[in-house]
Amino acid sequence: MSAGTSDLKGRLTDGLYGLGWGAVKRLPEPTAARLFRTIADQVWKRRGKSVLRLESNLARVVPDASPERLAELSRAGMRSYMRYWMESFRLPTWSPERIKAGLDIADVHHLTEGLDAGNGVIVALPHLANWDLAGAWVTTDLKVPFTTVAERLEPATLYDRFVAYREGLGMEVLPHSGGAAFGTLARRLRAGGLVCLVADRDLSASGVEVSFFGATARMPAGPALLAQQTGALLMPVTLWYDGTPVMRGRIHPAVEMPQEGTRAEKTSAMTQALADAFAGGIAEHPEDWHMLQRLWLDDLDPRGEPT
């Protein structure tokens, strides 16, 4: 792809996202929901690369599923994914009351008690349901600010849109690339703060190998390393939709930090514990896992990189 074609594609992508944030939020909610459900079904029917990858990933999660069952799951998965985008485009216009009513989450005491202890909390989530809504709920209902990181997107204007969107929901957003993010996150945790990280896919190709649905995948080492370096609690969170306008969720007990072993061994054990918690939530609600990319090592290219 030439530089000019790439620039044009980037400007088009940025413009489409801008249109989404500008137009979708003005639609009545039932109309927006029907529109995005229709888009999901049309995308699913085309059987493009993302849909086929989603089905391949779901086949790992539900290994005994028939082809017909996998097709049903991938269709439901695309509807869930489009619901995420519909809600994300509309979230900046939601009232505090609407945000609070939009999430029903169990075992919040794990988080509030952890924060009250004063040593900081790291919340780690997989790509389940709508993690942005969960973040908005934390800043709105619990009134707790938090810090997160965002992958650098191209074009830069699109990345800036996402940062502005999340900052508008009350989050502090750091770029994923570069070494400065880890130090800033550690400082926030040492001050007793909250850090939230989506942590079921390694973006560095140098993450921790874990057993995940019977095969080897890589997940980021950052959450476990931050917990070890700062003494913060590391808590998995899982989210799901249940067919109503309300998203559900659960805050799991903190992952135990091993008392013995090297730093690498502790990191491996804690990341595996995260993977196990994520797997439990994904197995219960596979249609809400928005993993449209390659994840397992034997699905990556020979260099071990996503394709």
C-alpha cells in the first residue's frame, strides 16, 4: 500500500469514527440499537476476515460446538461487538443516572475495600462486553478516578479521538508505546490509586505465555509486574450482556502474589491466574468476547507476531 493510499485510508477511518460520535449519539436509543444490530448481521453475513477469526477463536472456547453452533455464536458475537460501538458512540451524552443504571456489578466490595486499604488496585479485564462503560461507571458511581493505557492508533487523529473520548469519561489515558507509561502507572498505584488495564492480548510480542483454553497464548506481563513492584492488589473483572439494556459484571478476588520464586516465576503465576479468571468469564459468555484478532501462539506467523 502506498503512502498516499495509506493516508487516504487513515483519513477515511478517522472521518467515519467522527461521524459515528457525531451522528449516532443523536439517534433515539431504540433506533440506534436496531441500526447497529442490522450492521452486525450484514457484517456477519459477508463472512469476512474478522468474522472468520472470531469463529476460529470461539472454536477454542467451545471446542465441542457444531459448525451451526459456532455460526450462531459468531453472529451473537458480532451483535455484541456492535452494541459495544453503539454504546461507545453514545456514552458521552449519557447522564450520570444513565451510566449508573447501565451496569449491575457483583462483589464491588473487593474493589472498594482494596482501595480503602491504601495500597492501590490494578483492575485487569479481557475484551468482554463494554469496558469503557465499566470505566465510566467507576468514575461516576464510585467517584474514583483511574489511569489506563491506550494502543497507539493510526492516523494520530484517530488516536486523539479515542483519548479525548475516554478522558471525557473521567479516565487518565497514557499511550501504550514507550516506557514512560509503566512508571506513571506505578506512581499512581503507590499513591493508593486505581489502574485499569485490558489484559487478554499481548501487544508487545514479549508477554507471558499462559495456558488458555487448552493451548498457549501470550498475555501482557504489566499487570503482574506492577503489582509486584508497588504492592497493589491485582483484581480480575469480567463483564457480559444478558439481553437487557443493563450490562452485568463481577469483580473477582485479588490474585495471590506468590511468596517464593523469582520475579519471572511470580509474574508467570499471577498472569496465569488472570488468564484462568478471564477464561471462566469468557466460557460463561463466549458471545461477548470481542476477540477478532489472532491470540494463540499457533495462530501467529512464524515470527510470533499477530497477522
